[in-house]
Amino acid sequence: MPENNARTPEPPREGAPGADADGMSPSTISGGMTSDDVIADDVADGSPSAPPSGRRSAAPNTEPAAPSQLFVWLKEVATVVVIAVVLSFLIKTFLFRAFYIPSESMVSTLDVNDRIFVNLLVPEPFSLSRGDVVVFRDTKGWLSTVPDEPNGPFTWVQDGLTFVGLLPDNSEQHLVKRVIGLPGDKVICCDDGGKLTINGSPVDETYINGAEEPQIRAFDVVVPEGKIWVMGDNRNHSADSRSHLESNGGFVDLVDVEGKAAVIAWPLNRITVLDNYPAVFQNVPAGG
């Protein structure tokens, strides 16, 4: 019988090279490297060893915290408010200004409590025309003295909003009337038919309040240079140029004119563009 050369391998002896302490050989990793070799390499090249099983090292968060939505919203609101205030102030200073109507002198063109916008570009650089409704400062004492009202807790808020143009001026130191005579015009009341005449031409004043028959109050004036003659549409309830002949001849200085009333802005059911009735004055010849 041929001799069987196969031998049963002997288990490694305790303490022999290549054996674990418990007599087991180390596990091998592909490429013939042992797990001990891998750990040694990690340490050797300076890379950190793997974290314990089940743990991950968290990278520090270096990104800045995003601003809160409330802060962003408040910033946007503040920006819009500032822009609105600046634009309103510029418009009120150079283009339009709001005024409040406290009296009935211009009914039915303007009612009590109407809010109007006044074009500040008239009378400069654009000139006035007969029939224009104008707002002017009371520098001749036409208005009675108004006692100062006590300041309330929010008076400064109202004054500030009025200053920037977000509220109408209700200081009651301005008047609103219609321009009847320009510099050089001769204005007479009245002819045999009871009509007003300008430079000898009678005019049919269709803007007068038709609810009452206007009372005849005679006058005969020539408007000086730099002044205008004004009258209210509600003739029987208007203390206009006719009522102040003893003060500057009843004339209004052009330098006191704030501007031409352009539109009624409030209340909503009365929003309209104000008319200066050019057809009424189209046949009036030039004055002086």
C-alpha cells in the first residue's frame, strides 16, 4: 500500500508567532493585510482612528445664524414707511398739498369737510386764470382770531403728519375762493341785468350756488399789479373780496397764494377734478 503523505496539521502552539493570545490566528483583510496593519497605518500617516462603533464626530457649524423672519419683515416695513414719508414730503413741498374745507363759502363746488389737493406750481411757474379756485394765506386779517386749542397727547403726531403732507392742513389760517379778476381787470357789480362784468363784458357765472338767489352788493374796482380779486361760489355766505374793501382794497396778494385747487380727494363719493369754467370767461377782453 502506498504511504499516505497527508498529515493532520498541528494546531499552533501557545506563544508561537502568528498566534493570538487565545491561540487563534489574526483575521486577514483583502490584500493580505491584517487589521493590526490598518490601525498601524492610520496612526502612522496622522489620520485619526475610526470613532467607536455607533458614534460619529460632528463637524463644527461655522455658518452664521439666519435672521429671524420677524426682523426681516420689520426691516421691510420700516423701509417702505421711510420712502413713503420722504416722497410725501417732497410732493407736499414742490407739487401738491392737502387742505381741509371748514366753511360753506364755496358750496356747491366745495362742501364742508371736503379734502382737496392744491397744485403748488400755480401761480408760479404756471400763471393763474380767471375761474381758478385758489387757496391763499390770510395775511390781511380776513379770518377771526382762532383760540389756540390745548395740545393733546398725540398733537405732535398730527402736526408731524401734516408737515410731511400725510394729513390735510386744518390750521384755519387759509382761505379758498374763486379768481374773478386778474391784474389790470376792471370788475363791476352789476350791470342792468344783475350780472357781473369784467372789462365791460358781462359773464354768466354758472358755478354760483343755485340754491339761493345771490344778493346784489355793488362794487367797482380795478385790480392792481401783483394782486387778484376773489369771490366765493356761495355768494350769500362768503366773506370774500367784497367784504374787505377797507383792507388792501379787498385784493389778495399773489405772493400769498399757495396754489390752485386741483381735485377733491375726500370723501370718496365726491372725488372729482375741479373746473375753472373757461367758457364763462372766454369772451372777456384782456384788462388794463
